[in-house]
Amino acid sequence: MTEKKATNITWHEGAITKKDRERLLGQKGVVIWYTGLSASGKSTLAHAVEEKLFELGRVSYVLDGDNIRHGLNKNLGFSPEDREENIRRIGEVSVLFADTGVIAMTAFISPYRSDRDQARTLVPEGRFIEIYVKVPLSVAEERDPKGLYKKARAGEIKEFTGISAPYEEPLKAELVIDTSELNVEESRDVVIDFLTARNLI
Ligand SMILES: Nc1ncnc2c1ncn2[C@@H]1O[C@H](COP(=O)(O)OP(=O)(O)O)[C@@H](O)[C@H]1O
Ligand SMILES: [Mg+2]
């Protein structure tokens, strides 16, 4: 648990609310949380959804694992503690995005159930959509677009999810998308249809 260090801090409530910003943008601020093994298709799917939303005139933004580790989270590695802190920060950042009225999408392995559930608690009911991007490990390993599984099998990467570090499957994801069965377009449409059905776009 990350310790709160500052004292004497007071929340400042602005006159413009999330509702106001949502009205301005004509959309709802939500967090779409993609989780799954490396190479399951989180980044590909999130960006495909972003493109479709853009076409539909909706503002979204993808917070993508490796990109965030270049900046905001560059001081974090892959130990259990650092993974937890990585996800904690992303949870907080995605809430800030959603608070602006934007559709925030996070594409992180986020292997621990407790970390994802913690992120969920930050978002109002119905505005956190957990998507389990599911794929058999054998398929992810075969895809291996970054050659990471090969390195992990060779012992060159320690604590690699699915090989030498755990992945805890979601128990109550809003959507489960098996990318070994659906192609990118079909997967994207499952997400778009869900957002439409829930009146979120
Ligand atoms: N339905 C699908 N959705 C997303 N990616 C898919 C799908 N089918 C095959 N792929 C491929 O799987 C790989 C997934 O890589 P990537 O999106 O980087 O995964 P992750 O971000 O989960 O590590 C890509 O090479 C992509 O083309
Ligand atoms: Mg990715």
C-alpha cells in the first residue's frame, strides 16, 4: 500500500464539474481497462477502438504500458511491488482522464486482480469497463511480436508474466475477448457495441 506522506492538504472543488465537461464534449468519461498476457492484443485492440471512436467523433486516449514506462513510470521495474505501483499510478491517471470527460483506455498486462480491483474503486459504478483480452499462452508465445517470450524462456527476462510470474485472470470482467478466435475488427466491434449498448457513446 502506498503511504500518503503529505499533511495539511485540502481538496479544492472547482465550479466546472465532470458533468459540465461531458456536456461540452458530448460524451461520457469512462475508463476502459484492458488486461491480459503480453501479446494478447491489448495495444492493438485499444488503438483500433481509439480509431473507431475518433471516426465516431469521440475523444479517447490510450495509456499504453511500454510508453508509460518510458516516462511517468520510468523508475519502476517488474517486481511485484513495482508492478503494483505501476498500476496504481495508471489507475489514478486514467481517473484524471475520465474526469476530463475523455474515454481513457489502459493497455497494461496488470496481472494482479487486487490491483485492477483497486483501480475499479476509483471510478463511479458503471464507468469502469474491464476487458480481459484472452488468448491461450501458446498463441501469445507463438505471436511473440517483441521476442519477449523467447527471451523469457531463455532466462534472459526474469519475472515474465505467464512464464515466470503469475497472471490472475479476471473473475468479473465486463467483457472477455478471445483474440485467437476474433480478428482485430471483430474484437473492436465487441467493444464499440458494448459502449453503445451502455449508452456511453
Ligand atoms: N483479434 C486481435 N486483436 C488484437 N491483436 C491481434 C488479434 N489477432 C491477432 N493479433 C496480433 O497479436 C499481436 C498482439 O500484440 P500487442 O497488441 O502488442 O499485444 P499486447 O499489447 O497485449 O502485448 C499483434 O501482432 C496483433 O497483430
Ligand atoms: Mg501492449
